[in-house]
Amino acid sequence: MFSRVDQVKNEKDNLAAVACLSSESRGRIKREKNCDIRSIFQHDRDRIIHSKAFRRLKHKTQVFIAPEGDHYRTRLTHTLEVSQIARTVARALNLNEDLVEAIALGHDLGHTPFGHAGETALTEITGSEFKHNIQSLRVVDLLEKRNSGSRGLNLSLEVRDGILNHTGPKKPFTLEGQIVRIADRVAYINHDIDDALRAGIIETNDLPKNSISVLGNTHSERIDVMVRDLINSSWKQNEIKRSPKIKTATKELRKYLFQNVYIGSEGKSEEGKAKRLLKLLYQFFMENIEYIPSEYLEFEENKKQAVIDYIAGMTDRYAINLGSKYFIPTPWFENRNN
């Protein structure tokens, strides 16, 4: 049987000198016995996949709120695309693919319902910026329960660092975490263009010509160019980086998306309603704290934080259904037997 010991030896024999080896992990918050089959990063990946927060990603907005079409991305499909891109880069660079996969699969677990509109709503509610990367770490450290009933997934420090720093000012301390950080951007820029084109919000000819001339005319071409550049620019380096030419073209494409898709487009027309719904739910639960699941209160004395955790974990459809339940009157019909 191919055991964890064999996995460790295989990493030492085959991965690059700058790779993060599972045998050299800084460990978990709470010490526990190692799995005899899986490495620590493989074990982390499996814990994330089997979590409730991961399953809920399938009904959380990526760009378009509760889209009716079958082919628009959700937060789950985004996560899978990030994982695929990051694993491709990690394998080409001879880095730890298991670590990359675990970080990628866990990086968005803290995202709110209704995408960034949900983040904005919770920011306005609390008066301090709600950051999904910080909430993602809170999910794996505290909010999720394992089958043993213990609180948190008790992930390795390397995976936790990659989740926390996949966005924001600080880079992950592993090269594998740095791959996920860039793969996240490669994935969402390209699939958000694809979804916006499908929705008729933009046209192919509207895309900035300078960027397209560098990155390619099609979805697959652009991803291929970005991934190859990331591999070539990072080869035998002590950091993960892109060439200035590709980085500039990518920034221009991202700027175009903010101006034409993310802010004020037809596809975002329901965001105001989504924000109002979350604010109504927050007010309702603060006044009726007994309506939130007891698991959010058993470890959190701060009632406000418990309500935020509950709302942040909701899917789009769950939040909408609660809004209908609590704020929309139900018609009364006389019960007649004749």
C-alpha cells in the first residue's frame, strides 16, 4: 500500500527545492495523529471538501445573483476553476500540488450570499469592512464542525495562511499559496467575461483591444496565455510572478470588468434588493436571536458576531427563502370542508 511515508519520500525525491514539503509543515493549531495514508495537505483538502461550507458554495453568487441559466458560474464552479489552474501551474513548476489544491478549495468558504453585494451589506451593517478571506479562515478555524464534534477543521498553518492571504496586501509565505492568489484572478477575470458575454451585457468587440491583442481572442486562449506566462516567469524563481506585459494587459481587462460588468450593469440590477434583504435579516435576528441555529451561539458570546456568521454562511436561495418567510405575508384561506 502506498502510505503517507511513501508520499513524503516521493515529495523529497521529486519536488523542487523551493517546494513546501508536507513533512516540513509547521503543523496544526491542535496536535493530532497523522493519517497513515494521506499527507497533511491531502488530509486538509479532504476536510474542506467534506465541509458544509464547501457544499453551500454551489448556491452562492459569483457575479450574477441567483441566475436562472444553467451555465453561469457559481462560487463553487469558480473554486474548481481556480483549483484546476493552480494545480496546472504547481505541477509544471514541480511544487506541491496537494497544498495548492487544499488552499484553492478553501479560499472562498467565507464568501457571503449575493457575492460582493453581500460583503458590502455586512460592511454597512457592522461599520467595519467585511473581508471574505478573513471569514474563510474563521470558517475553517471555528465555524465548521468535524464528525468528531470538535470545533474547526484544524488545518495546517500553510493552508490557513494561503486561505487568509489569497487576497489583500500580504502574500502567502509559500509559493503554493502565491500560485492560488494569482490563479484566483486568472479564473475570475476570464470566466466573468464569459458569463457577461453569455448574458448579453457586453459584446466581444467591446473588450479592450490592447489587452485582447496580448492575451488572445477567446476564453481558452486567454487562460492559456496567462498560465504559460505564469509558469515561464516563475520558473526556477523564489517567487510566483507574471511578466510585466501580461500583468499590464490583465489589469486593463480587470479594469474593464469593473467599469462595465461589476458596477452598474444590467446584471447587477438586483444588488440593491439583495443588500436590503441582508440588512432586514440582520435586524430581524438581532431582535429574535432564538431564531438562529444554536450552534452559532454555543461558542460565540457576541450576539452580533453570531448573527453575522449565520448570514455570511447563507446561500442566495436560503436568504431569499428566509426573506419570504419572515417579511412577506402569507395569504390566509378559510378552511372549508364543503
